[in-house]
Amino acid sequence: MTYDARREGEHDSHKPELEDVGGRPLWRSRDFGVFWVAQTLSVLGDSFALIALPLLILQATGSLAAMGLLTAVGGAAAVVAAVFAGAVVDRVDRRKLLIGCDLVRMVLYGVIPVVWLFGPQIWLLYVVLPLCEAVGMLFAVGYVTVVRSLVGTEQLTEANGRLNATAAAAGVLGPLCAGLVAAWSGPATAVGVDAASFGVSAACLVVVRFRGRPGDDDRPKQRTSLWNDLRAGIAFLYGHPVLRSLTVLLCLFSFFTLGLNDLVIYHLKHDLGHDDGTVGTVMAGGALGTIAGSLLVARIRRRLGFGPTWTGAVAVCGLAFAGLGRAQDVPVVAALAAAFLACVAVAGTCSMSLRQEVTPEPLLGRVTSAFWTLQYSAAPLGAAVLTWAAEHQGTAPVALIAGGCCVLIAVAALFTPIRRSRATAG
């Protein structure tokens, strides 16, 4: 599978000092708490679509390649949106942007169950999902930028870990309920639950106040082109040795892993012959790994430093992925999925926190946008290739090759500045 702090129209006298934000325990921060709830609800509903949309495709076509194509189309839309997402986020009221993104996704996903009442329309999925992924990318970039408006810099890893952990907890309940709802009343109903969750999330965000950050008043007033905005983000990434290495390696990692969810669903239903309820249960069990990784990441990073934590997490991701295709028992599939997702949470939280820590405030949206554009630029093609190869060659050899490549990415990191990075903030 996420700063401008000032709301439009607020006066400087209303902006709390940064020290007040950073010194307050997270559990006592009202605005962070409400934001936390909103993001958790959004992920809870989104996890329904994570299961329901592939099931809708598989139910209608029986094809893993069709599932992979839908994933690829959605991923491509996210990459295109990432090109301009940072420029948009750095120019507009981020609170209004987040609320708008939630409302748009509520409407788009809400169309699917309504149309399905009159019969399946597969083409609609290829329209709705790319649009939702594009809007979701805007939300994701905005989400990354506003966290730093709610907590102090020294709390970023802890805050990101907590957000990821509760999102994963919602991800445990979401896939389980999605599988049960899909088995009981069909996957389209599960998509409807997703739509409703975005409406609740938007309502929560209405009452969140994002605080001013140093550098807000230094934001350039002159508007530049989207290309110049993206280039500014890329220039910062290129100039930072660790971020430069991370961008390249995560591009490769995303290429091999974006199609993992489709691969697991196909393996459970096609290779092992289980029903939708089992799919939901396995995905929910796998999400327990994300909870564990998100809760432990701050402690692990403080003890080991950034480099060893990130590299070790990617290596374990590869080993878990390599074993998924050969696993014949449902508990083993769930355990490997949990291990994979736990390490993705550790590596992803470390990467996101480091960007938040080292990026100047006026550039944060554009740097995040550039990073994600480059990271996911090859991922849609990877998802299509992975699922096509698995359908024709079997899930076991494809998972083994993809997992092995992930291990090689971790090995490659040992020869980059990532290995020497001992930053322990958060």
C-alpha cells in the first residue's frame, strides 16, 4: 500500500509553537487523534475494495491476467497522478484537498454497487479504479505532508508507526469482513462499504486543525510549471545520497511486488480451491504482520539505525515472497503474508519518516510526489508481467523468482549510502 500546517485564513497568532506540538504526548493531541480515526476508517473501507475488486474480476472472467491488468491500470493512473500531486499539494489548502479526495472516492466507489444491481459491467471497474487511484495519490501525498503539521519532528516515526499500525488493524478487520460480505451478498456490496467509509473519513477531517510549520511563510509565491515542480523534487532526491539510493531500489522493489495481492488471491482460489471467505481470512491474518511491524519500527530503528533496519526488512520481504507460491496450507500462506507485510511496514515507515525529517517544508509535497512517481513508475508493468507469468507458468516459480530479486535488492543496498545511514530519529 501516508507539511503545510496553516489553514487558509488563519492568522499567525493562532499558530501554536512547534515545541508545544512536539512536547505533547501523541495520545493527548486532539487533532492527531481525530486525524488518526479518519485515516483508520478510510483504510478500513479501502481494504474492502482491496479484496472486492479482484473478486469481481475473477468472478466475471476467471482470469488472473485480467486481475493483473486491473491492478496495472490502477497503478499507472497513480503514477501519472504522482507527477503533479506534489505541485497541487504544495499550492492548495491541504485540509480541503484531503476532504475533497475522500468525497470524490465516496461517489466513485458508490457507483459500482448501484450499477451491479442491473448486472456486472466489468468496463466500469477499469474506469472507476484508475480515477480512484489518481485521487488516492493526491490524498496520499497530502497525508504525508500534514502529519508533520500534527506532531513534532522527533515524533514522526512514532506517529507514522501508530498510523500504520491502526490502519493495519483496520486491515485485519476489513479483509475478513469483506470476504464474509462477498460470500454472503457479493463483492459489489463490499465496495459499497468502502464508499461509505470515505464519507465518514471526510466528516472527521472537517474538524481537524493543521498547525503552521516553519517555512510556511517562505513558500514561493510565484507559480511554476508542473515540470519545474517535479524537477525540483527530483533534484532534491538526487542531491541526497540516501534518498537517491532508496528511490532506485524501491522502484525495482515495487516492480516485483505490486502484483502480490492478486497472486495470493489467485493462489488461494485457483491453486488451493478455497472460497472468498478464506481469502478474506488470510488477508486479515496477513495484515497482523503490518500491525506488528508498524508498532516495532520506531524501536528497531532507534536500536539498529536506518540502514540496517531498511535493508533487513527488504531481505525478509523477499524470503517470504519466495515461499508464498509453494505454500499449500492456508496457515502457512497467512504466516508468509504476515511476514511480508510486517517487513513492508518497517521499510516503508522508515523511508517515509526519513523523507519527512530531511526535506525542507516548502518542498515536502513535491519531494514526496517525485519520490512516488519514480518509485512506482515501473510497478504497473511489473504487476501485469507478474500475474501473466503466474497464470501461464504457475504461482510457485514466479513467486520464487520475484522473491529472489527482492533479496538481491537488499544485497545491492549494502553497496550504497543506505548501509552507512545510522539516523535514529523517531
